[in-house]
Amino acid sequence: MIPSNLTVERIAEELKMPIKAVWWLARNTEQVYFPTRQQKCGKGKVRQIDPPQAGTKKLFRVFHRFWQREFRPHSMAHGGVKSRSCFTSARAHLGRRFVVIRDIKDCFPSISTEAMREALGNLGFRSDVAWLLSHLFTVHGRVPQGSPLSGDALNLYLHKTDQIIASTAGRNEASPTR
């Protein structure tokens, strides 16, 4: 689907919700998530986890499946993409003499609602849809870790960056993945 063709009505149809309920959900995401919890990860790092409540999680899974079906992520993206994984990403680099690895520090929480809305607008989504999606994709002003939509949000946010990296890598005979 072309981003400019997505409407709020289509989103409501996919979620099997009245349009007013979709707008309510976007304006009130903090009410449908559990409180933020801290989770220790490897090497002593602590992450903020924002899991949606059960009903919202189910709803977001429905929307995630729609998103995966209608909006293919950049070919570089492997995380959060159906039939791709960290293993398919690594496979692209087997036999390479050099492998460069970069990490985006605090990636999910560093993407604000406003930055998400701007990225969606730059990808061609209508302003009302960009506003709605940016609020569905974020909670507490950031992309949450723990939502079925987080991978989709990240892949959308990084789409233009992926294009730039892929173009540069192609000129240098590199095979980038993310």
C-alpha cells in the first residue's frame, strides 16, 4: 500500500473499531499500558519496559499483522519483520572479510512521538494518519519496548536512513543489514 492511501477509516476497519474509538486510543495510550517497569539486561544495563494491557496487546497484534502485510519494510531491516531475524541478518555476512557493527544507544526510547510523526510525514503518510500512527506507536512520549508495534515503528522511523545506508553500501560492494 502506498502510504498516502492509508486512511484513519482503513485503520479503524482493520482494528474492527469505530473511528472515534481509534482516536480515543491514540489520545489515551498511557491508559492502556501497564506502568513502566525496569528490567535488567546483560552487562548491568537497565531497560524501561512498557507492556500494553492484554486487550490492547491483542489489538496491536492484529494491527501488526495488517502492517506487515501492507507495508513492507526496507530490505535492510531484519528485526521485527516476518520471515527475517537476527539469523537471516547474520547469514548475509558469512564469508565476509570485514563486518562492521553499530548499535543505536537506547534505540526505542530515543524515538519521540513528534519524531515518529515527522518521519511518517516524510514517508508520505497523510498528516491525520501520521498523527494517529505516531500516537499508537508511542507511549509516554517514546516508542515502548514491549509492544507488538514497536518493531514496526522502528522500521518506519529508520526507513529513510536504511535507504541512505543501502545506497552508500551498494556503491562500496557491502551488504548492509539491520
